[in-house]
Amino acid sequence: MNPLATIPADAETVQRLDRAHVFHSWSAQALIDPLPIASAQGSYFTDYHGRRYLDFAAQLVNVNLGHQHPKLVAAIQEYAARMTTIQPAFANDARSEAARLICEVAPGDLNRVFFTNGGAEANENAIRLAKLHTGRHKVFAAYRSYHGATAGSLTLTGDPRRWGVEPGIAGVVHYWGPYLYRSAFHATTAEQECERALQHLRDLLMVEGAHTVAAIVLETVVGTNGVLVPPHGYLQGVRELCDEFGIVMVADEVMAGFGRCGEWFAVDHWDVTPDLITFAKGVNSGYIPLGGVLINDAINETFQRRVYPGGLTYSGHPLACASAVASINIFYDEGVIEHARRLGTDVIGPGLAELADRHPSVGEVRGLGVFWAVELVRDRDTREPLVPYNATGADAQPINEFATACKQRGLWPMTHFNRTHVVPPCTASEQEIREGLAILDDALDVADRYYRAGRSA
């Protein structure tokens, strides 16, 4: 008997069972209508009616190697035939090799990996490691950030997703990170933004008591909240503050790492080595859940004779680690990092700049590699966003209409607040990128209809 014979093969049954039994995340259950997907390949996925979509979201910005990469699928199949699981207390070949390869591409002395099932758990364990290492209880985390949906990670998060679980864990202090286009510091240049953002952090450390702060957590390049690329000098400045006050620097690279920004890790752009790096998503393109924390030598030393009070049944799951080994080797063999970098400099960046020239509703484009955001506005002079912050219902209509226009043309976008993000697989071809940009060009006419000022910028 075919073991998959009981899985429904038609859209109507899939949809009916979904509505009857699946509880969806971040959703009012009665107000959603999930699209049943039948298959996926490369940069596309296909519904049950044969409609194909160019995946300009890489699902949740995690399918860095694209859908159904044959070498990655084969590695999972081959390892499953030998061993499907073994608990974390044993040594395992796939786990050991995955850890070695990840440490090999990490900067500095990040020589140990604590494996998790995803990014939220990685951030939970990162702040636990920092607190125990320093003996301090406070953690600084940025506004305009997202770190996951577990209790601690969601408390770190600096967007409205945090509100539903407040008060959350104790000791989290939020700060403003750099974002020149909507500067919290009234800056007019990148240099001003960097200097004032760092002074803001120093001032907060003064009034909170730097001696009470265990960690400063940041997304190296902010993801869902705008693809905010830090100005030159900012990460170096945070590193210097952490060194000055004995604070652990935690770089959340769950979204920005493993090729997304055209480097193994986004920190490589600025030659900065954090004390901890959290990762997930692109490490194996989400084919099997996997995340982790890269740990430097000093923090690792803290736990040589002291028990680390944390663990997971599936920490370093063999199948997941086997997929990570295959994934990293694919990155090497197929030049994925270099390809992603070239897509950003030669195709996506220039292509989005052309869209900005043609569409008054484009206020700014920014990004690196295959990690870009298009900020949509009603007025370039005032920078009024296309939709209000955290808009819902009728207020969100303009961005929803834009997204619908993309989908009708065969492109699946990633939108958040007043932005659309351009985050396809790192393996997307130049032709696929240009296909997606052409669809965005058409769909942006929808946003232009809501523009209030003239075309002059």
C-alpha cells in the first residue's frame, strides 16, 4: 500500500480539512482562506489548479536554496534510510559535521553550536547563555525587530506581535536602532544616524545601569520590519559598547544569514564578530526544522565545569543536521553566496532603483544580496506611509490591493505594513528576478493611485 495514499490530493478536500482542524498562527481563524499548494520547484510553487507563483518571499524568507533542491532532498532521503533520530546526549556524525561546517563559516572564535529547532528557540537560549555568563538580568532589544514567538523571544520583539503576550519576561529594555528614512534621532545623514543611535544606546546603558545588562540583541540587518541595513560604523560601535561594559553582543541572523545578504553571515559585511549568533531558516532552507546558537570561546568556557540548564528533545536532530551538511556543501559547490551577492548588486538593486524612478509611491529602496525592501508612501516629501503603522481592515486596503495585483500576475509577494520585500531564493536566476520585477512594476500602479502629491520627489 502506498503510505501516502490517505493524504488528500484535491484542493477542495485539503481546504475543507484545513478549515475543520488546523489552527493557524497570527490569524483570526474565521477571516482567513489559505490557498492549498500542491507542489513546489526551484523559485516557484503551484496550486492545485496548476497556477504557478514566483516565490518572491522565499516562503518566510527561509527557502534560500529554492524548493526541492535535488541534492538536498537526496541527502535527507539517504540519511533517513540509515537513521531517523537519536537523542542529543549521543554523538552523531551528521550533528558533528553540521556543527563543524557552521563554525567554519562563522567569524572569529565562534567555535561551538547549540542546536535548536528554529530561530525563536535560538534566541531564547542566546539570552539565557548571556544572563548566566554575565550574572546579569537585563537584555536590550530594538524596536522594529522580530525575534520569534516564544515567550522570551516575543518579549525581545519590537513590533506589535509582542503586545498580545505582555508583560512577557522581566528585564527586557527596548531601544531605537538606526533607520535614516524614518529617523528617531532627527538625523539627515547616515553619519548622524549612526552617531546618534550609538549615543542613544550609551544613554540607555547609563540610566538602566550598564552593570545590570547581560546582552544587547540586534538583527544584523533588520528583517520583517523593513530590511534596515545599518549605517557604516554602527555595528562596530555596538561591539565597542559591549566590550566597554562587559555586555554580550547577540546578532540575530535567523533571516539575514546563510547567503541572504550575500555573505555567510551579514556581520561579515562590517567585519564584526558578535559573542553569539543565532541562526535558522537559510541554514537548510527550512526543509527540516533547524536552528542554533553560535557560541564564542569565552561563553563556552563558562560552561566547561558548570551545567548549562537548557535542552531540547530534538536538539541537533540527525535528519535536520544531515540537511544542513548538504546545504552548506551546495552553497560551496554552486557558488550560492557569490550568486546572491551579484543578484543584489547587478540585478535587484538597479532594478528597484528603476522602479523608484517610475513610481511616485516608492519612497525608498534598500537592501543587500537578495534581501530588499520597497517602502511605499502616499507623499515622498512628507514620507507618509501608504498605510498606517500596523494597519488592519479598511486602513490596510491599499497594500492588500497591491498584494492582490501581484498574485493575479503570478508573483507571491512578502508585504509588511507599508512595504513590499524582495526576498526570493538565493538561487533564483537573473531571468526570474527580472520576471518578478516586471510584475512589481505593473502592480505598483495600484500603489500610485493612492499617491497624494505630484510626481516630483
